[in-house]
Amino acid sequence: MASVTPGTGGTIKSTTAEGQAHEILSFISLKQLSEVTNPGQVTNVLASHDQQALFFSGTYQFSVSQVIDGSGNLTLSVNPYLVGAGFQVGTGGTFKGNSPEKYALEVLMYLQNLERNPTLNPSSRNYVTGTYNSDTGLYQGSFSLPVLFNLDAGSGNVNYGADPYLL
């Protein structure tokens, strides 16, 4: 389990990076459905839950701007496409992206980084992929995150949650 700190007062509440990825990608998927929050009808996150395999899988694509500062450091910044989504990063959290799109890429890149660490990922799982193409200005990849799945006996609601895979 990759423990993280959710931002106080933030939209995303999970205390694991895996959970944060599941939440933010689901949040974006939901907001993409509305013409109010997605006036351009852009679908940059495609995702689905597989009840048999117990995975939340899909693809993502974000338009990014690239800047090289005076010290030669390269910075990539996601160009948001959702408007008025009601997303709050919160304060004091591990992740700082101030839009759902920025937050999502930060969490996904964080998971990619952790997956490369054999101490935290002894099973060598590669559930998050991503690449940046400077010619197109796109950062894109895929995810296949393990999930827990159950039915709430009281309400009948279907519940999905992240099943942490990192130590």
C-alpha cells in the first residue's frame, strides 16, 4: 500500500496512491459526461470496471505544456479541459495539482515511479504506463488497477475501491 496524505478539504479522500488514482480517474470520467463541465465534449479518460478480473482499467491522454527553466529543468504542465468541475486539491496533501487533470497525471506518474522500485513493488507489477510525446504535446498511457468489489446489502449499491498493490 502506497500511503499518501489527502489534502484537508480536498475532493479526493483516499489515503493510498492506488485509491487516489481510482478516485481521480473516476471523478474525471464522471465530469466528462456533462456538457456543463466538459463543453468541448473531450474524452481523455476512458475507463471501465471488470467485475470478473477485479480491475479498473483504461487509457488516458492529457495535453501538456512543456517549459525549460533557466536551470535547464524540464517541467510538464497539464492543460485543463474541464471547467467548473468543483475539484478542490485541499491543503497539506501529498499531491498538489490544482485541477482534476493535473492531479490525475501527478498521481499516475507517482505510481509509475513507485512501480520501478523493487522494494515497494517486489512482484514487478506494471499497472500504470505513460509516455510524453513532445511533437504532439500529449502525455498518454494506460492503467489497470486492482479493485475490491462488493454489493452493499443495505442499499444494494455496487461498490468499487482500490486494492493496494504496492508496499
